[in-house]
Amino acid sequence: MDNNGVNNDNILNNNIETPVLIPTDDASSNLVDVTNIVPSSTNPSDTQSSSDGNFMNTPSSSLSKKDKKLLKQEEKRKRREEKLRLKEEKMRLKEERRIAKINAKALKRGGFFSTLLVLAVIVMAGYIYYSTRVYQSTIKQLKFACTPVTANEKDTTLDLNSTLVQSLYRKVYTTMREDIAQPEWNNTMKLYLAYRQIADHDKYESNCNLFNASKMEPYVCDDSKNFTPHAFHQNTLILAWKNLFGEETEIHLDNIKLQNSCIGGYQYIPEREEFVEGYCNHQNATSFKVTKKLREAISNRNTITLVEDVKYHENEKMELPSYLKSGTYYYTFRLDMNYNFVFVSKTFEDRY
């Protein structure tokens, strides 16, 4: 037992709290035992140390002046933080609205520029298409007009008996019957001239399948009458056409027949891609005569012009048709980019 009358052994053995005596305001000798003083609140949070800075749940009656001061400072700090947070939130919302306005303006400008870009692309595509067509047309014209040979600009007279001159003249020479049957040099006559260039070995025996006699009068095709027609493929005629009139000259495939005469006689059947022969039972005879003479062959740069004198003779019993004109005919050939002389035109000059 110590001087205060407390048994130390009991404190050690029974964990009895040691009473603490403090002087009162009345006299220094009077002591008060504070071990049995119970706080107004038993909540552990109410007795939390001030070092944590949390005084919100501590009763004001049990706080010292220092603690109250710390509490007020903490409240001010929280108010400042709240004001700062609200201010930052306000600034954030303001910035978001500003960015939204910028995006809206950018979107509006972007839509305008997108429309402008689409229009520009359409205009550019149209220009490219137009330029391409013009370019292709120009190239086509140049291919038609140009030549790989540069000759003397002066006219040069060629030998009429030369292989070149005779070969060109045979391509365009026509007989009296042909002149009467087809006086105009239209597509029908051009197809017929191309057909004349086809060799016999390019023709083969065929049949009359799909032959329409009503479109080829006076030609017919009948397998039952011991008639075996000949035929040739359409590509054979196309090749002959290109050799005569040039690679770029357009061709329209049709029946090969001069008017109602028995000249030609091949019907074009697209389903077979062939020209099929028909036969004609009568011939249109003529008593008219003609005199044709190749008078001159002139070369100038890339062209050769054949000059032909033609004289049609009347029959005493029949008047000469007006479309048979005597005079001078000029056949012009041009050297194309394939080194081939192609037929360009036939012109007439009246000399009688």
C-alpha cells in the first residue's frame, strides 16, 4: 500500500483503475476522484483525439477553447473546399458549353464544306469524263488522218501497171450491172465491196436454217431442192471491211444484195453469226454499155488518188437512166497507221 492508501497488489491483480485525485477550486487539500466521472456521451467518436482534425461529433460543452478553435478552422476549410469545388464545377460546365458551341459550329462548317466537296468531286468527274471523250475522239481523228510516212508535198504520178495501183483499182471497180443495180455508194454498196474481197477458201458449205426468203427477194434457200448453200462467218466480212475502209470505220452488218438484182445474195443471220447464200432464178439483163479507163494515179504525201474516165452508152431502144453519169471519177485512198491504204471517198466531175 502506498501513501495514498491504495493497495498496489490489487491494482496489479485485478486491473483496478488507479484513482486520480485533483485539487478543487475550494482548497488545495480537497481532492476529487475523476476516475468515476462519466462523459455525457459514450460514443467512441465523441472522444476521438483532436489530432485527427474531426470535431464535428464532439459536444461543444466538453471541448476546450483550443479544440473549438480547431473545429472552426476545420469548418472554414471545408467551406472553402466546397466553394472551390463548386467554382471548378461551374468552370467545367462553362467549358463544356463552350466546347459544344465550337463543335456545333465546326459541324455546321463541316457540313457546308462536305457539300462543297461533293459538288467539286461531281464537277471534276464530269470534266474528266468529258476530257476523256474529247481525248479519245481526238486520238481517233488523228489515227484516221495521220500517216507513218512523210512524202513529198508535190503530186507524184504513179505507174498505172504497178501492183499497188492495180490492187487498189480492183477494190473499187464496178461493172455495168453493178452500177445499174446500186448507183449510190451507201452502206449497202460498201458491204458489197467488202464482200468482194473475201476469198473462196473463206467460204464453206452450210445449210438453210433460219434463212428468211421474204427478206431477200428474189433469193431463196431450200435444202430440199438439192441446193447446198455456202456461208462465211461474220468476222470474215468484218476483217475484209477493215482492210478496205480502215480499222476505225463503223460497220453495220446487213444482207449483201444490190437492190432487187441477183447480185450478192448472202443473208446475214445474227443467231448464227453467219452470212448464208441464197439462189436466184432469174437474171436482170441489160443492154447498156460502159467504157471505163484508169487514166491516172496520183500520190501526194499519204494519199493516192485514182482518176477514172467513165462513159455510159445509150441504147437505141432505151433511154439511159439519169443516175448513170458519164465523166471523171476520183477514188481517194489514204495510208493509215497500219501501213494499209484504205478507201476514203469517191467523187465525180462532169466532163460531158
